[in-house]
Amino acid sequence: MQNAVIYARYSSSSQTEQSIDGQLRDCYEYAAREGYNVIGEYIDRALTGRTDNRPDFQRMISDAKKNQFQYVIVYKLDRFTRNRYDSAVYKHKLKQYGVKVVSATESISDNPEGIILEAVLEASAEYYSLELSQKIRRGCRESALKGQFVGGSVPIGYKLQDKRLVIDEEKAPIIKWVFEEYAKGVSKKEIIDALADKGIRAKSGKPYGSTAFQKALRCEKYIGVMRWADIVVEDGCPALIDKATFEKVQELLDKNRKAGATKKARTEYILYSKLFCGHCGTKMIGDSGTSKGGARHHYYSCQARKNCKACDKKAEKKDYLEWYVVEQTLEYVLTPTRMEIIAAAVVAEYDKEFNNSRVAEMEKRLSKVVRDIKKLFDMMLETNSKAIMQNCEQKIEELELQKTDLEIDIAKLNVANGIRYTKADILAWLKTFCKGDLFDTGFRKRIIDVFINSVYLYDDKVIIYYNIKEGRQVSYIEMLDSLDEKDENSGGAENENTLILTAGTCSDIKAPSSPVPPIRRTLSIIAVDRVFLSDL
């Protein structure tokens, strides 16, 4: 099972704990349905979602670095944040840690223009992040060249003093003893047990574990070598271990490492949560198997068939199916004409969301809130009624939250108004999706994340839906209705909602030098084009 945490929030003191209880209940039910193991909860009470200054929210973002969970479950996506730019920034940050935000009650919460706009904002956030990272790296490089410590955990046996590593006289003998024992052939377990018997503990107060032990034995700083990126500084810090002993330990570590203990690469099923069985509507999940020759193969399997044999849908090869969906998207959706339509819609969405009239409207609302607060204060000064005073205090507290929300939104809108995305900018960005290797997982993932709403898979056809204007995932029943509409059209002609694209046999459409053998059946693709052809 993959691990998940739940993030819950309510905005004002007028809401109650029941609001949190309801959010948690729905999130736990969602986790049970999806097979996620909930390992923690992060809850912000009476805090606005229009600011990222929320204690548990920031703690959750920080904890994501520890790689202990893969999903953040929210009741609705507006619980995560109400500000689109913050949403793009923090989703991007979590994505870097391998964490995805999912909603317990929504599949997709925004319209298609908003989804693509958020991807543009995320790309902008990534650019600024990279720019900031380059500045930080330049500073770290200068520090490293001077032999200064440039971050990370301080190795056992050292302490930090004036930005440099110096010997910790209390713990340095422990490291020397560990290296000497391991060089003699004593096993890791025996050494760890001996440390525990002597009462030697890590900073956390717990006994040293195998991971910390392995990391210490590989640390070059113990022979005085400071390394950062491509910079190597000999004698950058005091050596605790002589080079002969260190090299002997490295030889033994390499010799004792078992081939089966190497960490297996994690396979990412990038259509997961968007791929469904056409036979029964159940989610298709990642699966794998080993052939007689020992080769590992990866598939998408119907969850109903895998768990309880309740469906006859055959498994499909993962790499081919992902390639096929992206190939069809490039050929039939990301065309010059349709990209023009998409770009125009995204610019319109940006202008609607970030413009001077919205700033003026919010400033007007802010002025009214300030006036209402003043009136309530005046009322409190004029009354002797305790009940009226308490009521005024509660209303003032709620209005102060609204005031903070509006001030933050106005500030961010003023910044966003200074950055204008033109149709040419969006077209240039969309064209980056047209240039890529179809066999590159990262490229396929970008296409699927931004454009694909849902895919329904039969044994003889694939039905692909792109992000629709209603802002939700297409249900199984709606998909069946689309098929009925298709059958009513003679000769496979188009109607206003459905475009039918027959791909022919898979061997005809596979690209040269494809590493994926063609699927054994003839496939056709039905693209319900409510966004890119009709609605926009």
C-alpha cells in the first residue's frame, strides 16, 4: 500500500470542529477505496486558504521531503489553497518530492483553460525556482572552494564551528573504532549491537540503524575530502581515518553487498487514476509479472478482475498503452489549428483572473469590510449589552479574516498583473509538448498530466476524453452515453460532441524502432472533443 496523509482546514471561527470531522471522514473513506495507508493528519483551524502562512500546511510541505508518503488527500482542492498561483507552486514542490495532491470528492476541480493555465504557472514557478537555485549554487560553490561546510547533516565525529567541520573529541573515537572493527571483518550487525550495548545513541536518542551506519562508512569527509557537486577539496576538513583503512572498508562494503539487496527502480504508471476498464468501469491498476526467461513485464489490469475475478478484461502492456494515448493526442489534438484555439482560451482565462478590474473590485470590497469593522467597533462603544458586544466581537473576527484574505489577494494580483501572457507565449509553451520522444516517460507524463481527463479501455478500442469544461472526470455512465451517440451516427460520422478516429492496426501506427511490441488486437480511438473542438 502507498502511504498518504490528510490535510484538512476550515476558514473561520463560525465554522466548527464538525467541519473538520466531516472532511476527515470523507478523506478516510476515499483512502480506503483507493487502497492508501493513512499515516498522518495535518489540520489548520480558523485559517484562510488564501495565504500559505498556515502552520500545519507548512509542516506538511516540510515533512514531504522525508519521502514517507506519496499522496496528500484533501476533502476538496480549495482546502489545499484557494490561490491558483500558490496551488501551482506548492503542487510543483510536492511533485519534486514524489507527492501528489488528490481530492476525496473531486476528480478535476477546474475548467480546462484553468488546468492548462495552472500548468503554465507551474512552469513559471519552476523557472524562478531554477533561477533561485542557480544563485544558491553559485554561493555554495564559493563556500566549497574555501573549504567551508555547505549544508547537509554534520557527520558523526565532527561538529560545526565558524562554518567549518572540526573534530568532536567525544564522538570521534566511536567512528575510529567502527572503521577499525569493520576493516577486521566484523559484521555490521555485530558493530551496531555493540554500539547499542555501550549505550551509544544517535541524535534522536535511538540506537544507530543500518542506514546511518552504511552512510558513515561511505563518508569521504573522514579522510579529509570535502565534496560538493563537481568540486573536490582535499584536506577540506580534519581526517579521522587513514586512507588505507578507509579503502579497505570500501572494498569490503562492495564485496559484501548482495545483488538482491540493490534497490529496485520504482515503475511509475502514469495513466493511473485516469485509466478505467471499458467492460465494467473499474479503475485499471498497475501490475507486473516475470516471464520464464526472467524478464519483468508491466501491465495495466482491471482491478475488479485482479481482486475478485469479476471482469473478463485482459491486461494491457503499460508502455504501449501510454505511448499510444500520447501519440494520438499529438496527432489529433495538438495540431496548429487546435493549439490556436487552446492558446486563445488560456489567455482569456488569464485576463479574466488577473486584471485591473478585479483589483479594483477587491479594493472596493476591502473598503467595505474596513467600514463594517469600524461600525461594529462604534456599536460596541455605544452599547452596554454583553450579548451585543460578544456578537460584535465574533463578527469583527470573521471580518478581520476576510480583510486579510483580500489584502493578500490584492497584493498577489498586482504582482500577477505585471506579468502578461500573450497568445504567442502560450503557443510557444504548447509547442514544447509537440517536441519530445514518445518513448521518454517524462515526456509522456507531461502530456497525460495536462491534457488527458480519462481513458476507457476495451479489448478492441480505446476511448479518450480530454479535459472537459464542466471540470470533472467523465464517468462510466457518461462514457456509455457517448458510445450510444456514436452508434446513432451512420458510418462513424462526427457529431457535435464526438470525433471518431480510427487508428487501424497497432502495427500500422507503431513508430520505427519501437521498444514495445504491438498489441495483439486492432484498436480504435474515440476522442470526446467537448473542449478542444467545440466548446473553446
